[in-house]
Amino acid sequence: MERFTQMSTPHPKDYIGKKDFAEPLKLTDNQIFFEGVSIQNLAETLGTRIYVLSLDQLKRNAQRLQEAFKNYPSFKPCYALAANHLPQVAQTLVDQKFGIEVVNIYELRYTLTQLKNVPYIICNGASKSWSSKRQDKNLIQTVISLQKERNITLNFNSIEEIKYTKNLCQKQNTELEAGISLNLTHHIQNYEKPSGAARFGIPPEQLPQVIKLLKNSKIKITTLQSHIGTQITQLQKLVQNAQLLSQYATQITKELGTAIENLNLGGGIAVNYYKAENHPLNPNYTIEEYAQKTTQQIIKIHQESNANPFTIIIETGRWLTANTMILLIKATEISQPPQQYPWIVTDGSALTDTNDAVWIAQHFEIINATKPTQKPTQYYNIAGITCDTNDTFAWSKNNTGPRKLPKTQPGDILIVLDVGAYQLALRNNFNLLPKAPIYTPEGKPINEPNMEISSF
């Protein structure tokens, strides 16, 4: 059944090269360039069904985030490793003075073995007391053993984690500086419910029990964190998260008698996946507006409480990495079923290359790079190469929607934008397809490290 409602479609020339939309692309002389390299030349020399990664765009994003918070007295940017695990990506951000946020023991081991000179590490996630092997240290045990030699923070996700860590510290006669991760999703106005984020963090209603557990323990709480979700498009939700977190930090400081030094706002900064200005599914803010509004709330609250300014920590992944990578695929067949939009069949696969298009119907903008200046005239569904009905980059049946393109023919090169966040991590070998290779714009292959990290 067709669910798609037609909307006006911008021409690629309206958003190519534009900040927050398609900054690393340029349209010149009837060709599209990615960081100065012709898409046609990339396809001819390297083939299609390839990712192309711009570390220059990553640096621009990192510098822009830091610039947005430059007027706040203490700011620590942190990269959520889950967004894109390539060491080239993470190391580039570390070199820009970013810390690394991890969510399990494997990401921590990866950070410790694959990256150099990481200024600080933040450990979030659930099941941190779990270990895959009896002889292996779990995440909590590892943080305790590393705290004297590394700048590393553990944020508690549950009362059970606090109890486990409290007992561990008592047995080892060891002190630990840590943080509390609060779940504020049900306290955010108009937050979508039910939310999967509801299982992450300690509900504020349990704070009296938390305070009782922590008093007179060997655990010192210096950080308060809240991550309300990913791709948060409404600025007010992020501002309210900062406001509530500041208020709870003030309350906990009074009740525990030790100062909360760090306010960790989590991630959630959204990306303009739709390339139309003021699209209702795009964020209603820029990174500069996010920084301004959240810091205003935090400054107001710590001034009212006559406290020292918090250090603000941001754990962003998607906003930093999404627009750094494109996927090049080729149209191989055109199919015209009765009473449907025509189908473009490609040599790529949404199931293996842009898994979010299948899992959550994520919209990724698609450009016909062979005909970049021609007017979009026809809506197409766009499918992958695998033998699965749901292998679709764009489909009128769901929220991915069809794509309005110039008349497209077999052999045309298509660009799938904004695939730098999470799509590499979600790849698989369905139908025995090999994983799509990754290149720099100059054509240099980017090899992935061995992910079987058993110890360090």
C-alpha cells in the first residue's frame, strides 16, 4: 500500500555545499564533487557500492562544536564511539581534544588499544557488571583498576550497579569518583512515549534511595548525566534536559555534601537528513542555538544557587559523523510494476549498507550524480541487490518515501548522503555480500581493525 504524501523536492543545487545539509559536496560544470574529487571519477576508478569518508568534514564539525561553546567557562566535548567505530574517525576527534564515550567493556578495550592519547573516557551503558568470561574483568572492575592511571568516569545506570560497586570498593578498600546517569525522559515535556530510552538511567524518583546508598561510602559522585535519546529534533527538549539536570545537580550536591562538578548533557543532537529548509522532521535548531540555549539555562541555575559553574560535557556521535560519509551505488535495472512508482534496482543494499533505512525507515537523501543539474521529474522507489522484499533505500510504503529524481537509467551513479553515523556498525553479510569498502576522497582504502579484542 502506498503511504507516501508528495511534498516539494529541492533540487540538489539548492542544498549541495550548504552547511548543515551537504557541506562536503560541490556542484560545478555538471559534475558533483566530494571534497574536491569528482564523483564520476571515484565511481570509474574505485567502482560502486563504496563508502567515501571525509576526515576534513569531521574536523570542520568538531571545530564548529567547540566554537559553539567557546563562551562557556568549562566545556569538554566527548565522542560517542558507537556512531562510527573507525579508528581514523575516533583518533581524528581525539586529536581535536575530544574524549571518548563507551557503553560496554568491548568499546573500552577498543579505546584503550586502538586510540592514542585519549584525554578522558566516559563509561555509560547497561549491564556494566557483566563479563563474558569468568576470568575477565567487567567494565566496573576495569574502571576501578584504571582510575589511578587514566582520566576515566563511570556513570551508574541503575541502583543495582551502585550496590555492586559499593560492595566492590569496600572489599578492595578503594575509593572511586563516579557519576549518576538520570533518566529524565518522562519528565521532558511532550516526550514521545513509550520510549526505549526508558530503560537507561536511574529515575529521579529513586534518588532518595541512591543518596542513602552513597552516603558514607567510598564512592564520590562528581558527575550527573542524562541522555534523553538520539536525533532529538525539538530544541526545547534538549534545553529542558539541561535545566532539569542542573536542578538535580544542585539538589544532590546539598544532600550528599559533595559538589557535582560535571554536567553531562548526553547526546541527541539531530541531523538534517531531509534537504528541505524547515522540513518538519529536521531539527528546529543549529548547533550554535543548542549551545546558546542550554548554557543559558545552566548558567541561570548555578547563579541562583550561588555555586561554581559546572563543567559541561556533550556526548555526541551522529551530528559529528553523519555528513562525513557518502555511499556510491549504481542503478542496474529499472522496473515498472502496474499502479506503482517505478523501481530503481541498484548494486548496493540497504539491508547491508544503510541498515537504518530498513530497521527504522530512516530517510537518507539520494542524488543522481550522473544528471546532477537535470530537473527532478519522476518519483522512484529504490531497491538493493539482495533477495529480500525489504531491501529498500527509498519506498513509498514507509517513511523513507520515494525519491524524485531526473529520468534515471541503468548505469547512472547514485549518491546516498549522511551515512557516516551508525551504518558501518550495522553492516552485515546477508546473501553473502562482502562488506562495502571504505575510501578517502583521494582513493586511499580505509581498513578496519580486527574487532576481536579479547584483552589489553
